[in-house]
Amino acid sequence: MILATELSKYTSLDRYELSNILADSGYTDCSFNSVKFLGLTNGGNFCYAIKYFDEQSEGEQTGKVFVSKSATGAMTAEF
């Protein structure tokens, strides 16, 4: 269960916090221009829209990151 006090934190991550959660989840060197909370998925994950600079295409790209609470209570994230 996600407590009411945690809900605010899960829905208001900034680009640095999201990068750190991804790094702790095994995705290193992630850097975002911006992030925006979109909502909850049907599976209960918190979905963020992301914008980042892609060196290969030399332009800004978009994507999504999904944040959840692990069995130990830690935040985890994946693409």
C-alpha cells in the first residue's frame, strides 16, 4: 500500500530525483531536460513523461518512465 504521505512524493518527482531512482534501479547515466507526472497505470505504476537530449539523433526525444514501490518500500523505476 502507498500511504497518503508517500503519494505526494510519488507524484511530484523532479528530473534529478527521477534520474537517481533510475540509477538505483540499474539505469545509469540518465539525464532529462524535463519530467512531468502523467498519472497511474492500470498496473499501479506512476507514469512520467520525459524529455531528453539524444546525442545520436542530436535532438530532443520523449519517452516514459514508470515508478513503483518495491517490496522493501524503496522507489524503483524502469522505462
